[in-house]
Amino acid sequence: MHHPLDDADRTLLVTGAAVAAPGTSVRAEALAVRGGRVVHVGTAEDARAALGGRADDVLDLDGGLVHPGFVDAHCHPVMYGQALAWVDCRPERVPDIETLVAVLTDAARELPAGVPVRGFGYEHRRLAERRHPTCHDLDRVATDREVYVMNASGHGGVVNSHTLRTCGVTAGTPDPEGGSIGRFTSGEPDGQLWDAACDLLTGPGGVKIGNHGPNFHLSEPDAIMADHLQRAQDVFLAAGVTTVGDAQASRREMETYLRARADGSLRMRVSAYLTSALLDTALDLGVVNGFGDDLFRVQGVKFYADGTLGGWTAYFPEGYAADCCHHGQLYHSAEEYAAIVARAHRAGLQTATHAQSPYAIGMVLDAIEKAQADRERPDMRHRIEHSGLPTDEQIARMGRLGVIPVMQPQHHLRTGDGTLTAVGDLGHRYNPAGTCLAAGVPVVFSSDAPVAPPAPLEAVSAAATRRTVLGTVLGDTSLRMPVADGLRAHTESAARALHREHAVGALAPGMLADFVVLDSDPLTADPAGLASIGVRETWIGGTRAWSAPGR
């Protein structure tokens, strides 16, 4: 089937706005595109000449800034689209458990009998009650069907008693490896299912990933999954994001992307990282780095070391500052984890491992160092996802090993205060992008949507100011990432983390013509106000993929 990105010779001239190199003050007058790729960046006269004096299409802008399309190297687009279709339970809308029950009950009234009631985004520490809801709270919504509200971390949530019965969860059900089942003091399940325990929610024929990560791969009919992806793409494109890294792809995601690729509805570029539960399958098939094309490819494998800071499942062997008896969890023993990383490394598969605590980050670095010692493979660019609390020594090791930290500044923006509560003063180091910059370690920014919405300029702002939504400033100025460097972290550096720096993340001859038109220049704006800069249009491969309503 023909896709607009396949037009081989069509030309485009972009004028009327400054054209930016990411993260520098260098500005050009115009951009020339042929066949979806940049052929010249410079004066309007030279750009026109590069196209032989005429262009098939002319985008004559009235000011603003043409900026390389943003690259969101760690997100979950299919899950995000699904979460957008669920009941909105974020703190801005749901301040307490009574409201949570009310909005879910309203949604239940609109749904046919038997259809699950699902919500996304509650943050228990920002609820007035300062606790998770329980199965009994959700029983007030419905007792004859599934009710599930997912925590903002995406690593689990709470179900009603009906769902516990359907899943066979009782006081005698043991915690699965890499997961946990919440319990009342009596030992009875309280409705919480975390990390590997979420396998219970996908049903008998659903995706199972065991102790390879939280299972958010709840399948629905093909047409509904397609709707989820389209809804997510609308938001990514409206934020100026043109390339994404799907940081946990299962059969559900692969099928959804491949159907969209085939019918022409995949509008942004996707690099997928398969869940490590599929490592054997990938190796059996010989799927290695860059399997696919410019629109959709399999790039590597996603692993988990520990859990999430937001859900207190990140692993601290000495316990949390707020509760010395609570340690969080590891998904694998250090030995098991090192063995599976070594298998991927030997095969030439890039790895991307979720690790938040210093212990977990150290476990990843040890495994990568051993894998490289056993079989040296230059330029693998193994990644540590989130990398929330690395020590200075660990950052230096990342530099020596060529390991890339992929951070989400919007996490500390939204949950920095909760992290301070959980881990004490160590929380002031959360996402130490500035420290990495000083050490010469190229940080990558991303959203982790649906944990935060795709909003690259908000991420750059959060890294530059380190001010949380509650007004707390985290750490000292050395931890901050200047705006210019933050823009690179969401373009060039993010493209490099996907092994796509020769195609996306900058506007230069030979690169794909992926760009966004901004209302104003982020380098001349107040860092605290970057999120208010509007996106006018988003172009992919020289084709307009999105424009602001009314333009």
C-alpha cells in the first residue's frame, strides 16, 4: 500500500521562519526537501537553487521556529492510547478516594453490562487519604464485573473483589517472583497487584511476561487497539514528537504497529524494544538491531532490574527512609539478570534496562561490564531507563562503558516530593542530568507516556529548573540541565540512543525531513515557561502529519 512517506521525488521548500540546529543558536533562513529528506539548510535563495529553482510544495511560514522533530526515546504509545480511553484518575481530577469512586461509578453507568471499568493515573500520595484505594472501595463501583484502576507509575494498581475472585487470588496465594499482592493485616488480599502480579489481569489467553516486567498488555479487539494507537499518535504529533522508542513491546504492540504500518495509519516513526520475556523468540528469529525500516523497526530488548520509585518498588537493600522494613524488589537475581543481558549482548541486541535505585543501577553496570569483557562489541549503546538515582561513581562508569541514561524530567516534576518522602535527602539527586552533563555522559530525555504526557518542552523546562509541581526545588544548580543541552537530549542524543542519529534528531542534508514548527524560540524564552510555547505544525518525511486546529 502506498504511504505518503514513500514519495521519492516530491520537493518542499520551507521559508518564512528561522530553522534551528538542536541545542545551538545557529539559525538558517530556509529548508529544502526532496523525497522526504533534507537536501539543503541555509539561505532561501540557496535552498530554492538546491531544488532546481522551483518546489512542488512551499511552506511559507509567518515567523516562529522550525526545529528538528522531537525524539521520545522511552514511552509506551499503545498503552498510552489505552490509558487515554480509560477513566482519567490523575491527581488534577481525583483528589481523594470518594471522587475516585464517583468518577468510576459514573463511567460504569455508561458501559454495557459486563464490560470492565478501568481507570488510569491515581497517585496514592496525592490522594487526601494518603493511601491506595482497596478492593472494598472499588466494590462500591461494581461487584459484577472487573474494576481496575492503574497507578500513575504503570507498575500495577488496584482491583475490586470480583476481579480477585476471577483471578483466583486468596489469602493463600503467594507473591509471584518479581511481583507482589497487597494484603490487609488479616492476610486477605486488599486489591493491590504490582509488577509481575499483573500477569493475572491479561486473562487465560493474554500476553504473559512473568518476572520480566509489569504486565500492562491488556488486549482488546483489533479495531479498538488501532483506535488506541491513533489517539496516542494525535497527542505525540501535537507535541512535536516525530520518532518514539516503544520501551516494552509484546505481541499486542507488535500486532498493532504492523497492522498500522500495513494500512498506512502509522504516522510517526517507531523503534520497538521487545520485552525480555521475548528474548528467546527474538534470538530464534535472528531479530537484531534495526530490524525493519525508517517507519517501524525492532531496535533491542527491554529488561527490568528493580521496580518504580512512585510505587515504592524500586530496590533499596537498607530499606526506605520512610519505612526501613520496606525494600522494594528486584525482578531477577543479579546472576540471572547478568546471564540474560549477556545473551542479548552476544547476539548484538541493544539492551534497555529499567533501573531506579543505586543498587539496581550498579547491577546493570556490572552485567554490561561483564558482557563486554566476555565479548567486546563496540558502540552497543546499552541503555539504563530512568536511571533516577545514580551515584557520581556510577555516572563515571556509564561514561567508561558507553552506557546511555534515559531519564524523564517530568517524573521529578510530578513526583519529586513523593520521592523525597520515600528515600529522604537522596531524593534531591533524582534525575541528575546536570551531573551527567559535567561528566561527559550524554543524557537522553523522554516522557514514559502514559506516566507523563508527551511534552518535550515541559521536560526540558523541568530539567532546567528542577522545580516540582508543589514548588520544591530539588538539589543544587549542578544537577540542572541548561535548556540548550536539554533540547539536544530530546533530539540528537535521543536519536543516538535509538541508533538513528544518521536519520532523525537534526535537520541536515541527508537526514529525514522530520520537523516541528514552534511559536517561538526555546533558547530565548524563560526556562520556567517553555511548556507554554505552542506547536503549530508537525511534519514527518516532508509531509504534514499534524497542524494546530484553525491553522
